Amino acid sequence: MKIAESVYLVGDGEFGLSDKADCHVYLIDGGKKKCLIDAGVGLGTKEIISNIRSDGFDPSDDIDYVLVSHAHSDHGGGSKSVKEATGAELIAPVGEAEFIERGGEDLEFGLRVTKRSGVYPQDYRYQHTKVDKVVKHDDCIKVGKFTIRVIQIPGHSHNTAAFLIEEAPRSLFSSDIVFINGTVGLGNWPGCSLDNYRNNIERVSGLKVERLFPGHFSWTLKRGQSHLDAAVENFKGAWLPPAWTHNHPFR
């Protein structure tokens, strides 16, 4: 489903494009090269692949990279199946790639918490896989005509990354770091830290973002920076910044 110039939504649980636990899975068409942003939970991979075909792309020939923002199941749990279905190079940020590859107690604890909250089926199992390339804050990935810069902001998880298209219209795929209206992804799981959020949220300042594509809920094609600036301001006060409630769980 094309949602903006060069941007397609090919997976999502809220709009019924794929498994109900999936985050937004975006396809970026950079011309000669294309990538996916995030991989979903792994339960709706066949639907994601079908959606890629419906949008006029060949999943095994056209998808060159899968950029995973963080290891949480709804974003990284589908890494193995999407990588196998596309043959794409799997790219993930340092501090998150390790969980995608090997798991670990923090990831498992968070999965138990979210299962108890009804986010995932009780029999869900995370499928780990090798990450082909590990990136860090301020690294750049060339995807055809686009330069995509990694913006790492620990807080929602150990080291969640957003991905910034630097060419106009400047577009930020903000994952679960910042949502529309400046709300953020604070929750009750290992790696989620108010201190880390507060100490790193300034990294979204001054990016001159026009289009903002979060990992859940709505997006905007204009004035995206205003939503990022609202999040920065929310961390300057004495009280907890606005976050989505338990009625809108993060995965």
C-alpha cells in the first residue's frame, strides 16, 4: 500500500495488512536498491511478502536490505523468515543485533511480560538469526538514491534506532522512540529507561524532518519535526512524558 512517494506500508497489525502483532513494516523504494524497515513478529511473513508483490515488487529480487530498528518481537521477531523469503541483507543496530542473533534473558523477560499482557500468543517463539551488518549511531546506509542515517536513542529498548532519509523530503522512521504528537514508548520491560530516554532524546532535535513514520499508529507527511520537538520538550519537565496507555501496548 503506497502511503507516500517512495514509501509503502507492506505489513501492519492495526490496519489488517498482516499479523495483528506486527509493527508497521515499511518498504522504501530507492530506485536501483530497496529496503524494508522492520520485519514484523514473524507470524505474518507470508502476508508481508504477498503485499510486497501486490505493490509491484519482486520480494526475492527487489529487496536488498532489511533494517531492523530494535529486537522487540513485533519489530525483530520476523527477521529470520523475512530474510529467508527475500534473500536480503539483514542490518540491525549495535546493542540490539545481539538479541536478534542469540536472544538473552532481557529479551525473554520482556516477551513473558508482553505475553501476559495479551500482546503475543502464549506459544509464540522468537526465531533468532544472524545479522549480516551491525550499525551504530550516525552510520549511513546507501539505499539506491537515498542516504539513510542511523539515529540511535536508547530508552524504549537498550539501543533502539530510528532511520533518517536525508534527501528531501527528509523522512524519519522513528520506530517506537517517538510517535505522533510527541508521545513516547515507555513501558515495563528490561532495557526501557527513563534516564536513557532523557539523556538521548535531543538526538531528534534539528533533523528538519518533514515526513514522520513511527512504528505504530498514525504518520504524517508534513511538519514531522514538530512532533519530534514536542517529545524533546516533554522530557524537560518534572513529570513523566506522555506515553501510550495499556490500551495501546508496545511490542
